[in-house]
Amino acid sequence: MTAETHPLNNVLLNNETGLNVPSLSQFSTWVKAVNDFHNDEFQVSIEIVNKSTSQELNETYRNKNKPTNVLSFPLDLPEFVEEILIGDLAICAEVVDFEAQEQNKDVISHWAHLTIHGCLHLLGYDHINDDEADEMESIEIQLLASLNISNPYD
């Protein structure tokens, strides 16, 4: 349960689960794809959580009493404070693995998708309405394609 930082310095990673998850280098590659798209260097803290932690966070912050794949927590600082860290992602390893198997997806590709999805939320993208969802999905598809990962919505 040690935190790691990638040499590119765009990801802080902590795996509380002890489960096998993608490498720090993989997470950093996915975050860098969003960095490049956004034309701005930022840093993300990624916490790999278990189902009970995911459920607790989802209940506390979204009033949904079940575990979920990824939760995004934007850093809320005053505008005059310069900070490269834009927020935290809590990714539930068990849910990601289950969804990949259930949806017949490559598990690493699913991790990449959810990491990118969470980063886009931290940057203010959402999928509340159809137009927002179309825009966010389009960006996700484009970023994943740049990493040679197929469209997750097919």
C-alpha cells in the first residue's frame, strides 16, 4: 500500500487493494493523452479502491448505495492558487475487472477508458444530457484511438 509517482510527474498512484492493476507507467500514458488533448500539463492522484470504499464514496458524494467503476473529485482551490494537481480519481479494481469480463472487453483497455473518462470529468466534461454525452464520448473515442484502443461504446 505504497504511493508511487511517475517520472513524468502526472500521476500519483496508491493501490489500497493489493490486487493486480495497470502499472504506474500505463496510468501515466493515459493521463498524458488527456494532457496532450487539453494542451495543459496537469497532475492527477489515482487511488485504487476496493468495493466497500467505492460504495462508501458513491453513497456519500452521489447518494448511490453501490460500488462504481470511477469517481472524480476535482480540486477546488481559489483561482489565484497555482496548482498542477487537478483532482483525485477513485477507481474500483473489482468493478473494472467485473465490467470488462461482463462486457467482453480487454481489461487494460477498460482501465484506460475509465482513467481517461475520470480525467475528463476533472476537466469539467460531463454526460448529464445527450449533447454533453456525445461530446465526452467523442473525445474519449479519439483519445483511446490515439492509444490504439478500440471504441468502448461499440
